[in-house]
Amino acid sequence: MSMTKTKPKKKKTFKQWIGVAHLWLGLTSGLIVLFLSITGCIYVFSVEIQDWQREDAIYVPQVKESRIPLSTIWKGTKKALGDTIVMNDVHVYKDQAKSLEFHCYKASENKDAFWYADAIDYYYKVYVDPYTGKVLAIYDEERDFFNIVKMLHWSFMINHPIGQQITGWATFIFVIMLITGVILWWPKNKAARKQRFWFQWKDSTKWRRKNYDLHNIFGFYVASVAIIMAFTGMVWAFTWFQSLVYVVGSQSITPPVALAEKSKITDGSKDAAFDKAAEFTKLNYKDADAFSIGKPADTATTGVIDVYIQQYPGKYYVYHSAQFDQYTGKLLKKRMHNEKNFGEKLITANYDIHVGAILGIPGKILVFIASFICMLLPISGFLIWWGRKKKTKKQ
């Protein structure tokens, strides 16, 4: 009776284990990454598209010599909207041809609302001519296409921490996939490296090989941008990650300083104080693109007039803040952007980095292309896995 020796199984190498991790992580999070990439692509140029769609509302029919006092326009707009609508603030642009933009938002009283639509009572943007006080347009932001896309990207329209947990952990897995993908792509020598930086297809190259090259080469080139996009997304998804970014950036565990002043109750005119605060902001921040100013709630007797100054058009990473007494219009406290530590600046710049706005239109184009490639990676990766599976079955 003869004995046949069985060959001992070879131990998997480091790269093989990386490949297994890359495969299963991809199959686990692929659909979510695909969805986030699609919605990200759509949303990147939302501001530019909306500005084009709303051009007649954003710009006034005629620029005149003088404007109506801001407090008078506030009262007139509130009367036009009715008592049931609360106005949160008004956005005033440096460009004299632009209209005033009022924001009206109220959360639903249903604290257990699971879906985004059920968590909002109303959300409007109201455009008003500052020279005539006429309401030019009212837009329902709750049902706006790009706002819905944003909420889908943010949390699948879920008004519960679980929504952001899903997108956040899928993004975290995607970061690991990008790192493992680069490790798998990394060639052993210089000769092999040259072949992996660009496509070298012949007429006889089959579609499976082309798909494999698309996945690897595009994945390598997009990895650095995609990781930045993923990290900025995780800042919103996880409070612990946001805290980590702040601590690393500021080299401190002390939370950022928040403005906290109170008004002194007097018989002063609140309307005059409101106009005074607005004029002070215009004069002292002439280089700023715009500022938002809001009145305290009627019940807040010691509440202040909060002002946020946006330095650059279409960008939010540089802004200043100030607080004024609601009875006298006196400046109580201000904080300039350059007074913030680097950790605060990083958190403030998170949105602009995420959508590429920090680099202007070129940055947005870069993010759009990166999002489009990220959308292709789960598809091409699945096709690679499916092709190998079919090949194994045939053998």
C-alpha cells in the first residue's frame, strides 16, 4: 500500500492578507461608497448652479443711491411672510447689486422624528430688494434638489445619529481600502513601477485587463485626494474624530473660545441698535464679501445681536464674529479669524476642503473628478472579483 504525500499549504504573504482585507472591505462598503460618490459629484457645483438658476432673485432690478434701513426691511419682510414664520438672520452682500437673503428655519417639535423631512417644520430662503423692500422670491429649501442631495450624502436623509454612523464608518473603511489598494499596487522594482503609472494597452488587450488597469491606476492617482475628502467627511460623522483633528491642529485639549456676552436691559430702541450694528459691520469690515446678522428672540431680554462676517465669496474658511447690545447697538465683543488657533481654523475650513472650494473652481473640478473616480472604483473592483470567481469555477 503506497502512501502519497500531500504538499503543505503555503502560508499567505503580507500582500495576500492585504488583498483579502481589501476584497472583503470593498464588498462590505462598496454600495455605500458608490452612493456617497454619486451624491458628492452632484453636489460639488451646487452653489454655482443655484446662483445661475436664481439669478433674477439674487440680483436687484435696479441699483439706487440709498437703501432702506435694515430694521425697516426686516419688519416689512416679516409682515409679508406672516406671524407663523420666524426669521433667523439676514445675509447682506458687499456687492450693491445683490439682494438681501433672509433665512427662515424652524425644527419640528417632533423630537423623535427619524427622517429628515419629518424633523423640519419649515426652511425658506427669502430674497428682498434692499432699495425698495420688495420680496423678489421665496424658495423652499427643505424640498430643494441640492439640499436633498446634501442630506442624502450626509446621512441618507436619516435624522438620527445612526445615519451619520453608517456614512462615517463606510468612509472609514474606504480610507483603509485606499491604503491597502496602494500597498497592493506598489510594485517590487523600478521596471514594474513604470508599467503601472499609465495605461499600456494593445489591440489584443481584453476588457478584463483594461478594467483591472482602470481600477489600479485611477485608484492610485486619486488616493491622496480621496483620503482628504474622506477625512473631512469623518469630521462631521464622528465627534471624537473632530476632537482629534482639533487637538492635533491646536496642540491643546482646551476647547475653542466661544463668544458669550449679554445685553444690558435699557429703554433704547432695538431697531436703531440693529441698524447701528449693521452699519458698524459695513464700515469696519469693508473688505469682507458679506455678513449675516440676526436678532435675538423676543423672549431673550439679555440676548445679543450676533454677526458673522464672511471674508471671501463662496468660501467659509475665513470668517469673523461679533456681538452687539440689542438695546444700544454697542459692540460687546469681536473675534477675528487670525485670533483662532490652527485647530479651530482646520475645523472651520472643513467644508471648503471637502468640496474643494478652498482652491476655488479648480479645487471643485479636482474634487468632482476624484468623486467620479471613487464612484468607478467599487464598480471596477466588483467586476475584478466577479471575473476571478467565474474563472475559479471554470477551473
